[in-house]
Amino acid sequence: MKMGLLWGLVAAAFLLGGSPGSSWHSLRYFYTMIWAPDQGEPDFIAVGYLDDQLGGQYNSTTRRAVPRVPWVRKVEKDDPHFWDWNTDRAIYFEWRMKTYLRKLRSIYNHSRGLHIWQHMFGCELNKDGSKKGFMQYGYNGEDYINFDKETLTWTAAVVPAQVTKRQWDADLADCHRFKAYLEGECIGWLQKFLEYGKESLLRR
Ligand SMILES: *[C@@H]1O[C@H](CO)[C@@H](O)[C@H](O)[C@H]1NC(C)=O
Ligand SMILES: *[C@@H]1O[C@H](CO)[C@@H](O)[C@H](O)[C@H]1NC(C)=O
């Protein structure tokens, strides 16, 4: 089990890549996968943060998305299946990231060793009403590829990621889905969570 290491990577991503600049509030998700050579299946955790507060998590041991702060339970009143579909989404991304991690090992000609694959995405709301959305991937601790929702294309951060860029740019349906998610659904949830967590956030 590399769970301790996974949490360390989440904390690092949080401090480095995912910091929401000058935003007023943010909703951010960090998916982290580690595959060691002696492991049949990689370890995976998915966490969701409202600002700097851990709201919910999923991991490959229990395979169930669960709330981490009491106020997120309020969403169940509006949507009793909230944790079910969050579980489904985490299982889907766990599968998708695992599939792609195999591909990455071949892109890089990596066979042995420990490999880390990270996916970060989320949205931000500013006091003036402006919004931002981001989606990016990191491989072995380096930026790998970033999504530009304005041009609906991916930007390779390293040379090997150009292979991925060509593949992912070609999937225009996915690009449209990600843009719609970042600009619509993500902001919608951020606003809802702010409402649910108002008292808890005001106290901080
Ligand atoms: C995995 O998730 C369960 C709850 O679903 C939690 O009790 C456990 O601590 C988690 N493990 C890690 C290492 O985060
Ligand atoms: C992997 O190996 C192939 C064939 O030997 C080579 O063309 C390619 O540049 C290598 N990729 C990396 C990232 O080193």
C-alpha cells in the first residue's frame, strides 16, 4: 500500500499546481495513482476540496466515495444518490487513468519502477463574478498536459505528451464535455457547496 505516499502527493499538488491564485472560492479535485512494479493493480485516491477544506474522498481500497466534513451530507437532501454517482465517477476515472498509465509506460519506454499519474481539475469563482476552470495531468511529478477550454485543445508540457495531445485533441466530444463541465456543472456545484458550507466556511 502506497497510501501514505499518495496523500503526500495530493498535498504537494495542492501547494504547487492547484493553488487557486486570487480566487474567492474554488472547487478542486485531485486524482492520484501510483503504480509500483511489484503491484498488480495501482493504488488510487480521489479527493475533492472546497477552498482548502477536504469535502470528500474515494480510494482503491474501499472503492466508495465518502463525505469528509459533516456539512457535505446536506447535499443528500437534494440528491440522495450524490455519493453513488460520485463513486461511479471515481471508479470510471480510476479505470481510465489506469488504462492510460499503461499507455504512458509505453510512450516513455518505461517498464520498471514506480510511476505516478495525477489528474487535477476544478473551477474558481471570483468576487467580481468572473470564473475560471482548469484541467491538467502530471506524470512522475512533472506537468504532463493541460487542457485549454477556450481552444478545446490540449497543450503538451513535455515532448512525450505530444503523442497524447494528438490523441486527445482528436476526441472533440470529450473536449466539449470537459469544457461544459468546467464552465457549467463545476461552477454549479461550487455555488451549491458554498451555500451548504456557508456557516462552516465563515467560521474559518
Ligand atoms: C480509504 O477510504 C476509507 C473510507 O472510505 C478510509 O476509512 C480510509 O482511511 C481511506 N484510506 C486512506 C489511506 O486514505
Ligand atoms: C521510446 O523508444 C522509441 C523506439 O526505440 C523511440 O523512438 C522513442 O523516442 C522512445 N521514447 C522516449 C520518450 O524516450
